[in-house]
Amino acid sequence: NAGVTQTPKFRVLKTGQSMTLLCAQDMNHEYMYWYRQDPGMGLRLIHYSVGEGTTAKGEVPDGYNVSRLKKQNFLLGLESAAPSQTSVYFCASNHMDRAGANVLTFGAGSRLTVL
Amino acid sequence: GIQVEQSPPDLILQEGANSTLRCNFSDSVNNLQWFHQNPWGQLINLFYIPSGTKQNGRLSATTVATERYSLLYISSSQTTDSGVYFCAVGHNTDKLIFGTGTRLQVFP
């Protein structure tokens, strides 16, 4: 049981290049999320998914696209990277445990630098 | 959307001291979680506490939903408690909105 796995862990892009971040979870969770973390700004929600085949916008969706073709995978795409997208990206999945508690579980993060 | 404010932004303690971190939110919620981000960037869920009080070892949390705030208590702090503490709020399992965090540094 690996939990939430993000790839790649580090990436450097040039302005205008495209890339995809992959998030995989092996816990059979319905809900998955992509956040970005910038210094002094906490975590901001980019997009999220409430189940296979569904996606929804979060707080800062512009410049990103997502897909959830399989329940275990949630992909975050940057079609034309900009320096403002330099950040640390976190994927998370959410479940309700036996006690009825919601527990958000995070991946280790992906550090993206756009030059 | 929901606004989340955390205070204080920074906290410096000596080992053994106690501390209280606060999270205020602008709307009613039924999902509130506290997280610790360690110095290596890993985010760990501490509590799910939309209301009431919970304790886990030296940490405890209280949420007063009617007054829209939550408190995280750290007793007998240790250097391993250092990092950033976030609260996140929302409705059910939909969008969880994070505060900007409290950065805690514990010195020996």
C-alpha cells in the first residue's frame, strides 16, 4: 500500500513547454485533489475530482487541465507553462474512515520550475 | 468562498513550552482538518474535527462550530513539532480550503 504517489518529483521547464503531473493512489478513494503551494500562501486548490470521469474547478484553475480516466489516477496538465506556475504541487485523496472521519492524505509533492 | 485565517503566523518556542494555534473561518463548515507540514515538506493529517474536542498524545484540538473557530493545542513541545501547521475547512469532501498556516520553530 503506497498511499498517494506523485511523479515526477522535480521538473524544470522552459516557458511555453507542456507537461503532465501524475498522481496515483491505491486506496480506492473516490475524491482526489491537486493543490499548489507557494511561499507564504498556504495551499490553494487547483482542480478536484469526486469520482472517475469527473473533474471540477478549484480556487486557481486557470492555465491547468485535469483528467480522471481511471479511479486511481488524477492527471494535472500544463499546456503552455508560465513562470507564474513555478510552485510545489501536491496531490491528495480523501476518504471517510470507519469512525466517520474525513482524512485527506497527501503525496510527497512535485517541485516545478518554469524558466 | 470561505475565508480561513490562522494566527499567529509565526511562533518560536523553547522545548517543553505549550502553545495554542487558532483557525478562524468565515462560513459554516462540516469538514475541518488540521495538518502538520514537516521541514521536509511532508503533509500529515493530525485531526478531523468539525466540532468538539479530540486529543492525540501531546496534541489536542477543539472546534466551536457556532463561533467559527478551531484551536490546536501543543503541550510540552519538542523539536520534532517544528514545521507549519495548517487548518483546512469545507463542506463534506468537496473543496477543502486551506489557511496560510502557522510556522512553529521549537528550539532545544
